[in-house]
Amino acid sequence: MSTGPKHKLRVPRPKRGSVKLLIGTRTGAFRIKSDKERKNWKIDKVWQLGHTVHHVVQDPRDANVTLIAARTGHLGPTLFRSIDGGKSFKEAKTPPAFDPAPEGLSQRTVNHTFWLTPGNDGDSNVWYAGTSPQGLFKSRDGGRTWKPVAGFNSNPLLDEWTGGEKDGTPDGPKLHSICVDPRDSDHMYVGMSGGGVFESTNQGRSWQPLNKGCAADFLPGKDHEYGHDPHCMVLAGTNPDRLWQQNHCGIYRMDREAGEWSRVGKNMPKNVGDSGFPMVVSPFDPDKAWVFPMDGGSVWPRTSPGGQPAVYHTADGGDSWKCQDRGFPAEHAYWTVKRQCMSQDAHDPLGIYLGTSQGEIWGSINGGKSWRLVMRNLPHVYSVEVAGVR
């Protein structure tokens, strides 16, 4: 299925100004704020301390609205919502929860909400949420109440797509990378670990797998229609028909008209490989992307290759990659960056930020050419988002 080409978008380029980062961690949520030069940082807010926070997102359509996806000790999996710029939060009236499963599907129970995505500018109160195990939910009232997207959650093929109760994804199976086409709110993509990438052109009423060209080395045979393990998927800011994906089995790029993924990670240095979790794409140029590689050896230690953290950047659509490690520790730094822990601020020059499994926040204000530690001593970081940037 091809959606056909659509018009491209223009993104404004602010030259300077303070940046706020929203950080989800193993034991709470934090907002940190920079000065106007993006050099000095301080903790601005601490929220939900003691809870596991998987994602914190400020509504790009209304800066007063922020949602937090958390798993708590006493409330279980839930969402918190602020409508006053983070001064106070209230629990969602009806957090995401699965309906009784249709006959033939296994009954699913939400372990936690993993991913939050706001709708388009014209859908002022629409939000989407992805859960563990794999489920898709929608809110039409700014995150106050949530309902299952029946075309996905009740799809008779859902267990077949995801492996059902046999899914052995580490840290739990999850639906993530909910990407809504900014030009067409009917058109959206989701990524599932495991399951793969799926596409809908009718607001989620029906879905088609979109995994042609992706390897699935952990499955017998080849050319699998679904069952893949994407880690992160991003639409290019100025050309949402360009998709990028960091997969368990490599780095991929797709132009939607082609309908097939190309493994551009094969062009990474052989001693580094193309395994990893997060990916950032330039909001100004669809050919520019950044990844943070992870040791993809036989035991998957989830650390930087060789204990040497580095970001790799492409400016030509993945035909070549350049190491950007200036400022990072040169050796014995055994941490990694998870799939939601890398973000950009849409400034010019571009600011890129990442959070580590050691509770550190690193930042670059020159498109990754150099890095500096901007915050330490946080808990294990689960997500990093720039406030107000789509």
C-alpha cells in the first residue's frame, strides 16, 4: 500500500533561547532548564518522585499541558496530567486499559504506558499512548480519559503480529514510536517490540505491516512480513514521507513511495556495528540523522561498544557516518542510551540531548560536533524530551 507523495513542510529555526528538557527516570520525573546560551543548566521541577516514569511530554499545541506516563506502587500503571505548566498534576480519570479480548485473542492487561504522542496541530486535544504489552490508546480530551483503538487492540491478527503471550522482549513487550503524519491526521505509523512497523491511513481503523527490507535475524527464515523488533522510528521533520528506524537488526531508511526499508547501517564502521536504541533526525534536513550505537555482541551487554560512548551522524541519508565523540569519556564508560532518551531542540545550530543509564544528561549545541555533561546524579534515565518541540 502506498500513500503517495505529499507536500513537504517548513520548520522555523530559532537562533537562541532557553531550553527545557523533560526527563523520565526509574524513580521520578525532572524538568531541567538552560540559560539562553544553552550552556548552564539547573533542575527546575521534580515530579512524581518514587514512581517509575517512562515518558514525559509537553503538548506542543499548549505549553501549559504536560503528560506523565508512570507506573506507581499504589495506583499501578497510570497517567498524570498538568494543565498549569507543571505546577500541579492530577491522575487521568480513565488511564489506558484493555477491553475484554474478542474470542480468539489473548486477554491483555496494561503493565505500563510506555509512549505518548500528541495529535496534529488541528487536533488540539488528541493524544495517543502505546503500552506494554502492545496496545494503542487514544484520548480526545487532552489526556483526561483514554479509550482503546479498537482497530488495533481488537485486530484478530494482533497475537500473530506480536507473538502474543510468547513475546519474550526484554523489559517487556511494548508499542512505541507512534508517528502521526503532520499533514494528515488519518495517516499514522507505530513500532512494536516485538511485532514490527505498522501503518494506518484511516485513524487506526485498519493496519498493514510495513517491514519489507528489514532483517529479523532472530527468526527462522527470511522476508518476514511481521515479527520484527524496531527500537525507534522517526519521521523527518521537513519530509514526513522519509522514515528512519533504529532496529534490533540495524539502521534503516525508507522513502514511503518505495515501500521498502534500506539498511543504511551497513555503512557504519564494522567494529562499531549498527545496533542501538535511539535515533534523532534533523528537523531541517531529511538526510541528516544521529544514532547512539550499543554493543550488539552475542550477549548484548547494553553498553557503549568497547566502553567508548559516541554518537554517529550522517548528512547524506546514511551513505556515510561520522563519529562524534568529542567530550565523551575516552574509555571505560559502560553505559547506554535507551530508545526514548535522545532528542533535539530545533534551534540553529541544532541542540541534541541524551540521557544515560547512569543518570547523566549530555548535550551538544553544535549538531553533535562536541558534547558536554550538563546534569549528573539523576536516576537511571528512561526518556528525554525537549519541551514544546514536536
